[in-house]
Amino acid sequence: MTKMYKIEAIIKPHKLNEVKDALEEAGYPSLTVTDVKGRGQQKGIVQQWRGKKYCVDLLPKTKIEIAAPEDKIEEIMKIIQSAAYTGEIGDGKIFVIPVETVVRIRTGEQNGDAL
């Protein structure tokens, strides 16, 4: 049985279409997208509004989730990294998490067949 993984990528929201299009072009159209807020090493940003400074410490981000077999993980990570790259702080992170079981609700297919 092929090992299954879930790739979670946290990216800048304005890069979503580029990442989605690159994944689809490479044959990976299935994904889940969630709008999230968070912060990394930059710990937010300081902004000014009407002369007053304030810190926004939870920045808007987009989380992309993709389930894939082990042999596709490296390719998918490279696609996401390339398409989401801006070279600026806050480009995001990619996490790879083992998945024990996947079940397609409609058919009952499991694991690789469920993708």
C-alpha cells in the first residue's frame, strides 16, 4: 500500500491563483483552500492610520491542503514553492503530514483510490 500524505502550504493570499494554476497545469487540480490568519518570525507588521501607529500581529494568509501519495510529494512541494515565491518575508511554509486513511464518502474507496 502506498503511503499517503497531506501537504499544507501557508502562502500569501495574492499568490493563490498562481499556485492553483501551477498545480492544475501539472495535473494536481484537487485541493482545499482556507483563509487563515497567522504570524511567523516577522511577528506582524506596524502600520499607521490617521497619524497613529498600530501593530497587526496576525496577518491574513491562505492555507492550501492537498492529499497525495508519497511519490508525488517532492514534485508538489516544488510547484508550490516556485509559484508562491516572492522573495519577501512572509512567503509562507509547507508542511507534510502522514495520513493513515483516506475514504471517498460517495463510493467508499480508500487511500490511493479515494484520491
